[in-house]
Amino acid sequence: MRALVQRVTEASVRVDGQLLGEVGRGLLILVCAMEGDDAAKSKALAAKISKLRIFTDDAGKMNKSLVDVGGAALIVSQFTLAADTSRGNRPGFSAAAKPDIGRALYEQFIADVSALGIQTATGSFGADMAVNLTNDGPVTIWMDV
């Protein structure tokens, strides 16, 4: 699985103007299931993100995790993270999992993050979403498992 993780002071997602999810201090996690991914990769990605030390401690060093600071996660599906831009000007997305598998792994990832005691909010799989965020730092990290 692939994720783009952004440390935020706030983030929200809307569909057709309706608020679906929002968080304060925490992470915006854009997540994509890739061909060949399974529940074990979802669980591994959730664990890795939950322990990622990208929040500052009292000395101003990035030394604390999302769990350490009691932050929340806004989890949004984004198949475009699978983009292949190696040829031409139009990205290809064949590396993304098929929609039925992608949806199941997106839901599994949400459950895996929640099971770690992290408050979660979500977007809507496959929807045209408007995501707003205030990136803190900015801190943005690309992750593959």
C-alpha cells in the first residue's frame, strides 16, 4: 500500500459541499491500495504510520508519534497515488488495485488505524472530494509498504 502522510493542524473533506470528516491536530493520510496488496500490508502501513515520529517534543525535535500526541487521522482514498508518469503526458493508473479490492483495503486500513486507538475521520471511496488542510511544518512524507 502507498500513503502520502501530511502533519496537519486541521483537515477536512467534503463531498457535494457536505462535510464528511474533519480532524484537528494530527495527520491527513491519502492512501492507495496497489495491485497485490492485502490485509497484512494494510495493518503494516497503519502500524508504521502510527509510530512515525514527526510531531515535535518540548525541545522542538520531531520525536513524537501520532499516538504520543493523541492526534487524529483523516483518511482519504486516493488512487492517483499509483500514477505512472514514466511515459508521455498522461499518467497511467494500472498499478492501483481494482476498485472492489481498493475499497476493501481502504476500509481495512481505516479499521487498522482505529484499532490502534487513533480517532479517525474519513472521506468517501471513489467520490469526487474536496480536501482542505493546514499542513503543519510543512511535513509531508511518502510511504510504501
